[in-house]
Amino acid sequence: LSTPVVSAAKLPILNPNEFDLWKMRIEQYFLMTDYSLWEVIINGDSPAPTAVIDEVVRPVTILFTDQKLARRNELKARGTLLMALPDKHQLKFNSHKDAKTLMKAIEKRFGGNTETKKVQKTLLKQQFKNFTGSSSENLDQIHDRLQKLVSQLEIH
């Protein structure tokens, strides 16, 4: 009598310095766990159903089974991508409301070649070196700008 072997794939958490490796691993994670979620990330969600009522386009509130499944897949894909980010980055990316735009934002932020990253880091260091507060800003505004710059430097 044999028992089935159950294996659980571990969600890869993004290391900002190893984006390309993470991208390969997250794709493999989705392919192993639920391929339809990877399709949502690549192709985007199907548009929300609408109907024309009294010459006005309105969202349809009654969803069919396939529409519910598409919505559930969208939410799962987006949520999984957010959980694959380090804690300190999750809030920054939470504003992206679908998995496809979230993945593009992650790629834009952490992707790129070594030369591009060096240029970004040099620019950030220069901004930090030249940082000054203006008399038109209050102390909180100056602090917020400085914190944003410091957090960007920490990422690079």
C-alpha cells in the first residue's frame, strides 16, 4: 500500500540584488502550483463584464462561474506576488490593482542590467550628498524626502 507524496513548493522571496534569479524562481513556482495564475500575470485579467442599460455602460454584478474563477485567479496571483516581496517593499507595490501591472512594476524597479543599476546608485548618492531642505518646507516634509532617498539607497 503506497501513500501519495505531497510536495509543497516554497514561495521564493525577492532579493533585490538577485532579481533575474527570483523572476525565474517565481515563474517556476507558479508553473508548479497553478499555471493559470502565471497566465493571469503574463496576459492580464479578463476585463470586468459590463452591460448597456438605458444607453449607459454598467458593470454586471451577476458573475458566471468562469468569471468568478478568473477573478479568484487574479486575486491569488496578485496576492502571491505581493507575498513574494520583502516586507519593506509590500506597501510600495500594494497600489497596483492587478497582477500584470504589479509584475511590470516589480520588473521596472528591480530589473535592469548591472550598468543601469550602477548609474541609478551613483545618481542616488549624488542626490544624498547634495540634499538640502528649503525654507518653504517644514521639518516633516524635509524628513520625509530624506527618508525616501535613504530607503531608495538601501534598496540599491
